[in-house]
Amino acid sequence: MIFLTAFLTGLLGSFHCAGMCGPIALATPTVGDTVLLKAFGKLLYNLGRITTYAILGALLGTFGLGLKLAGLQQSISIIAGVIIILSVLFTSTKLSKLTINPFKYVTGGFISKLFQTKTYYALFAIGMLNGLLPCGFVYIGLIGAVATQNTWEGALFMVMFGLGTLPMMYGVSLVGQFLSITTRGSINKFTPYFAVLIGCLFILRGLGLGIPYVSPKINDNTTINQDCGVPHTISTIESN
């Protein structure tokens, strides 16, 4: 369920991404002499984005694992849901003030050379850098990666998020921004409601209400450390 949520977040968020990152996708160099090779190059660009998402997801998933080992397993998902819901209250302008654009630390000459270099390596590198751009929906995905409380699951969560963005962003890189500004605006009106829904799902998951796939039950098993004689509690979430 949590990975399906990641995919749907990316899928619906991609309409927003088409407006924000569409110009970058359109500006990427075209590599190859045939239609198939050109399409492969654009796919590499998008795989570069997803690779960056996966790396960030693994890092945030590892952070979540650390919180889990600190005894905050149940709280992580609830806190993640609350943060997602609160983020809806911020306008994009206010949110951008709290973020850092990594491109500030990359020289313009380097970026220009990448866009002028017609190689598959350049396309993949541009995609990886694109994955670092500040984006509200990516941040929602990364919060979800923390909630997985696992390095590999955090990476998989962000891969599913990236795959959700792939149809729209791949289409944009191939044929341009085929959705009109009016259409994207209409769809974007529903994105805050979807973000709140995602936040509620994370809160439900953390509450452990025993609802299969949505809010799996949390078992607390108290064990004794035989070496030290110190009791400690291990919390586990049932797999559904």
C-alpha cells in the first residue's frame, strides 16, 4: 500500500512537475540518429532523475531506521503525516524560502557544457542534477521515505515515486508540454487535497489500528537482554 501511495503521489505530482521542470526537459540535448535512439536518450535523462530520488530515499530511509532503533517507530509515520498536512498550509513562495537550490553551488559553465554535450552520459547527468531541484512533491516523497524506516524500502519508495512521474515527464521531454496551462492549472487545484490524503494515510499507518494494508497492527514484545539483564522493548509492524 505504501509503495502504491508513492507511485500515485508521483503520478499526480507530475502534472505540477510538467510546469516546473518541463523547460529543463525540453532543453535537454537530443542524442542519436534514429527515433529509437533519441527516445532512449530522453529515457536516460528521466532515469537520472529517478536514480537521484533513489539515493535520497535510501539516505532518508536510513535516517528513519535510526529513529526506529531509538524507539520512535510508531511516531515516525504519524509525524510524517502531520508534516505533509502542514506543508499544504504553506504557499509555494513561503516553502521555497525554507529550501536550498543545489544549483547555486554548481557553476553556470558546467551546466552549459552539459546541455551542449550531445552524449548519453550528459543526459543522465542532467537528469541526476534535475532530481536535486527543490520540489514540494519530492519533499512529500522523501518524508514518506523516512516513514519506511528502512534503507532499501526508502530507496524503493522514491523509485516508485519517480516511476509515477515518468509518463508525464518522459512525454514532455519527447513531444513538449502537450498539456495546456489551463489544463495543468485545473489539475493542480486538486493536488493540495491529495497531499492531505497522503498525510492522513501516514497518520493512520502510524496509529496501528489493525486495518490491513492501511494501518497494520503494531505489536510490542518485551524481551530481556540475557547478557546485561536489562529489559528492552522491540516494536514491530506486521506485514500486510
